[in-house]
Amino acid sequence: RSGEMAKLTQLIDNEVFRVYATYATIVLLKMMLMSLITAYFRITRKAFVNPEDTASFGKGESAKKFLRTDPDVERVRRGHLNDLENIVPFLGIGLLYALSGPDLYTALLHFRIFAGARIAHTFAYLIPLPQPSRGLSWVVGYAVTISMAYKVLKTGLYL
């Protein structure tokens, strides 16, 4: 089946699509976890951006001191933003790639490396690990997405 575009009715039976769905779910759950980590850091550091979020800490002037930025919260937010910048393109390009009829082993390799790179990037961001660990994990994930995009363009489009 390599090189043959999958038909819509065959998606459920398409192993590559099922692998894509698995790893897309993993990275989406990881990205959703970043929201919870951000909330945890906001609450434990008492650093909020919306006045209504400070209501449980006091009223008026006493609550205003909680309207602030915190370096730990901002670090988690930057990690989450980086996920948005990288996981969203992976979802679109990965879907097109899965539908372009790649070899199962090659697709597994692409999806696993991407998911591993994004997880490593999160640990490198949150711990934080010294550079170039975060940069390398970003580059690996980005390169995987570019590799899939190249395969899609080479296989499925008329350039």
C-alpha cells in the first residue's frame, strides 16, 4: 500500500492512521496537561492575571497584590505556547502524512520520535535542564514534522 492514498472508508482499518491517532492523542493529552500545570503554578505562587481570579484571596487592594507575573508561571506558559506552535502543525501534517500511504514502520518512527521529542522538551523546560537539551528536543520534533511534510508534498501533490 505504500504510496497509495487511503480512502475515507478505510481509515478505521488503516494501521498508519490508527498509529497517528494514538500519538496525536498522546501529544494532545500532554499539551492539555500543561494547562493543569499552569493552573497549579498560578495557585501555588498566587500569581494571577484576571482580577476575578484573586477573589478568594481578598477584596479590593488586598487582592491586587496577586495580580502579578511569576517567573515559574511564565516558564510553564512558554512551554505550553511552544506546544501550541509545534503540536498543531504536527496534527495537520501528520494526518496528511498518514493518509499519504507511508510504510507502517517509517510512520511509527516519525510519530514516536515526535512524541518523545515533545515530552523531552517539556521536561527540559519545566525542570529546567541545561541547554542544549531543550533546543535539541525542539529541533528533533520540528525536523520530524518537516520530514512528514516533505513526504506529503512528494507523494500527494502536483507541484
